[in-house]
Amino acid sequence: MTTINFESASVQSYLNILQAVINRMAANSAACKTWCIALVSAVIVIIADKGSPSYVWISVVPIVLFFSLDSYYLGLENRFRERYNGFIRKLHADQAEVDDVFIVTPGGGAWDTIQATIGAVWSVSVWPFYGLLVAMLVVVRVWILPAATGSG
């Protein structure tokens, strides 16, 4: 196979494509957090307005769904970073070949995606955020809503 060099236009384009994919995964992860806060807040406001604090646990559904989706996006982002870094390592070792360019998949299969998602669950950018959101639900349910609605 023919090796390629770092200054090649195709290499630069490929690196830009991978960077764009990584940025998109990071933006999707941030959007998950934004939408989760918006939905949970809306549910809490509606429940407080109706005077039914025991229904606050409905908010756990979007938390779990967005937690899973956020972990998935972070896992994909990590896998694309590995693809990017692996390609850079090949370039520096003069082992990058034409067949290495424009592979825009994270590599591996479904099992690798599941493993990456599970690994992302333990990321500092995922579990503390959603864990704190659940803790805040407990506080809202136990102390805030009963006081606001006059029930227990």
C-alpha cells in the first residue's frame, strides 16, 4: 500500500471531518443535558401547580432516557477520538496508508458501542450531573413541594 504524508490535502480533510464528528457528539451530549433540565423543570412546575407532589417521580423517566443518550454520545465521541488519535499515531510513524483515509466510523461493532456507552456512564461529565438531578428531585419531593402545596 502507498503511505501518505501529513501535508496531504486528503489527510487534512479527513482530520477535519473527524474533528467535526467529535464536535457534533460533544454538542449532542450538551443538548441532552439542556433538554433534560428543561423537561424535568417543566414537569416539576406542572406537578407543583396541580398540587400532586407524589407525581414528581415521573421526572425520573426523562432523566434516565437522557442519561442513557448522553452516555451513548460520549461513548461515540471517545471512540471517534480513538480513531483520530490512532490515525495521527500512524501518520507520525509513517505507517498511514491510503486505505486509512476517510474511514468515518468509530470502528468495531455493536458490542464495542455498548462497552463505550457503559464506560461513558462513569464519566465525570455524566453521572454527577444526572445524579445531582435525581438528588434535587428528592429534595423537591420531600421538602419543597409538600411545603408549597400544603400536603405531605
